[in-house]
Amino acid sequence: MGHIWSAFIRETFPPSTQFHASDVPDMSGKVVLVTGANSGIGKETARVLLTKNAKVYVACRDKSKGENAIHDLKESTGKEACFLQLNLANLKSVKVSGEEFLRREPVLHVLFNNVLTAARAINL
């Protein structure tokens, strides 16, 4: 019973973070793709990466939401992210998005998988 209680306390009251945006090194010359970057944690991740000079791709399903996020990121960082339409619930869309990314970039240095598709059925 004691281990359950300590796990409950640890998960309910996690310690303060030891990692901050200022700890991210310079990302000049790095290509980064952030899924779900049109809002929330994904958008904040993209913002920090842009401030660290990375070339950031905002990957999301909805083009208008993605473009709005890119506009907001440009206003807050002064740097422009790139849009990549990506619907992870549709494998054909994933293939098309992957091919589009490969047309634009020879290499991907970092991938942030920041999107939840578990609640949806995956279309083949």
C-alpha cells in the first residue's frame, strides 16, 4: 500500500522542472518538425525552437489553423515557420505529407510528436 501512496503523491505533486527554454542550445542549421504545433504545447515548442534559430515546420491537419499559428509565431519571434499539412489519422495523408517534406528538405534533425490520434479511428 505504501508504494501506491507514494506514487500517488509523486504524480499529484510533481517536482518543479529542471529544464527551461533557456537550456535549449542554438539550433542554427537544424530542421525540426512539430506535430500539433497550431496550439498548446506544440505551438510553444515551435516558438522556443524559432527563437533558437531552427527551421521549424508546423505540422497539423487544418491549414487555416496552421497558418494562423505561423502568423502568431512570426509576430512573437520575428521568424517564419513553414506549414506542412499532416493528418496522422489517415495513412495516405501521412505518405503525401512525408513526400512533400522530402521535396522541401533533404534531412530532418528533430521530430516532436505532439499530437493525439488515439481517440480517432485510423483510416487506411
